[in-house]
Amino acid sequence: MSNNTDSDQDQPTEQSYNKTVVYTPDYPISVPVDDCQKVRMYRMTSMYENSDIYLHFGYCDDLGDGRGYTSGIIGFCTATGDAIQVIQAYNNLVPQPNEFSGYYDNLVKLAKDQDSSTSKIKNYCKIWSAVSRDPNNGPLFRQAQMLVADSVDYVPAMNISNSLGLNYAVSRGQMYDALVQHGNDTDQDSIIALVNRTAIYFAQNPNATNLTASDSGATGPSGSVVTTALGNQVDEITWLRKFLEVRRNDLTNPSDESTASAWKQSVTRVDSYSYALGQGDYNWTNNATYALDNDGNVFNVTCIGGFLASDDTSVPEQLPSESSFNLTLFLEIFIPLMIALIAAVAFFIWWKCCRRRRWSESKQKASVVDVWQ
């Protein structure tokens, strides 16, 4: 992992146990990813990072990792420079003075000095969580977080996808997840290194590209051809399978020994994409995308609810169920309703029969009285 020097102070980096991200201000060219596909990308990575599919906009805590307060959907830190970027983006949407104005100067200084101290921003987490839930400014605060999150991880991942010519959502989603974990710096564990090692493999094994020459150019079974960093053309899904293999090998044997223990336990996120790839829905056009959670169990992810967060009290605590059939919900709600309905019908039948019998008996008594009279 590399550190900032005086020569690159205009490009601060976020450092964590599993990545170094170089902030990329340039937005990508137009990419074939719609909003629903992007939501699925974010949710799948959230499953690997947070063990659920939701984006926790209101999360904030001091993890004691030397980065100050860690907050928001991708862990914006007060000591690494990205938390202040969120506040600055929020200031552009909500004019000052606003909720963070009292801490702004201290936050700027903490980011500049890469200082993990929290003594001068003691109520930062309370403010962060409260603003994320605020019915008026909450949506704008979530928007600010998304803007910075996009510039930190999503945009660089899409730029890499563009350079390779990746067309399918499953491929672009894998680039996003890999960048979140590996970063896009120059170290040997970065996504750049993984892409380069994948390119070297196909340069050394030209028969593995899974392409067939034709009058209209090279074609492959997936219907999409990518160009590697070394200029070799490869069938896109064939390239992706090799990239997943390269990434998995890196997770089990990273060059940075400090990440080895945590990364060995995270190979499921690669296996998950391999599973999703095996479903054959490369562009995620089906109603749900099936993958594996951190325990290796199958889960499905949709784009229902968009980028809403489970910790936001202005929206339902839980989004609509992702599964096609919820047995627990069926047992707890449907069966009692059926029992109540049957009981109501039975009572209605009994009441009708009892009333008719009483009417018949009263009529017979009336007839007897008439006879005696």
C-alpha cells in the first residue's frame, strides 16, 4: 500500500485494512449500466461488507483504527479526507449554516493532518446519524454520500470497465466489488494489478481467448469481446472467469501480509460472483440476481426500493422481501386469516340455520294456537 507524498497531495487516498483508493474526479463515459443494475452492484457488495444488502447512511462509530470516526455507506473517515468531502458535497446542497457548520473547520484540519483525534468533534456521530434520518435534509445528505461514494469507488470501477470494453452488468459489478476491496492504487494487490495479471495470462495463452475468427471480426460464445491491457482480444465471460480466478488467488495469498487473515476469509465474495455468472443472466435483466452470502448460502437481490437504507427511519425499516415466497410470512399471516374466515363462515351458517329453526318453531306454535281457537 502506498502513502501520499508532497507530490500527490492533490490526490488524497483513503487507506483501510483492505484497500487504498485514489480519488478519481473524472466521471466515466456513457456506460451500459442502468439504475437497477447499479443498485444490485451496491447491494451485492454491501452484503459482503456489511452482511446485509442495505446502505447504512446513518452509521457512525470510532473503530479505534487510527482513522477517526468512520461513517456512512462506505465508511467515510474523518482522518482520511473522504468524510469532509461528504460534508462539502452536503454544503453545496444545503447552504451554511447547517448541522455540520460548527465542526467544519475542525474536520478540514483533521483531514489535512490525517489526525484520528475525535476530542474536538465529540457529537459528530450524533449529528451524522440525525441528519441521515431528517425528513427535510436527510434525502440531500444521502445524495451527498452517494456523490462521494460514486467518485471514490463506482466511477473508477466504471472507467476500468470502459477501458476493457466490458458490456455486461456482471462484469462491471465485479469491477466495482474488486475496487472496493482491493483499491486502485499501484500496489500488487490492487485491481490494476489483478487486471494486468489477467492480461498477461491471455498474452501467454492466446488459444485461451475463446474467440473464433469470422468475416465480421472475432466472436465469442458470450457475444461480447473485450480488449485486455496488453491489447489481446478475449471473449468477455471467458475473461471474467479468469479475472475471478486471479482475484481469488490474490485473496488467499496477498502481497500485503497485514491483510492476509481477513482476505482469506473473504473468498466467498468471489465465489458469489462465480455463482451469479453460472446462472447465465450476464446483464442482470431477470427480476432477481442470485448470488452467495458470506456463509455461502444463496440469496437474491433486486432493485426494489433503490438506494434506501435500513437504518433510515424516514423509510420502512425493512424493504419488501427479496424472496419470491416467504414461508414464515405465510404461516404467521395467511393461515390465521384462513382460520378466521372459516370460523366466520361457520358462525354465519349456524346463525342462519338457528334463526330458521326458531322461525319454524314459532310458526308451528302459532298454528297450534290458531287450531285451538
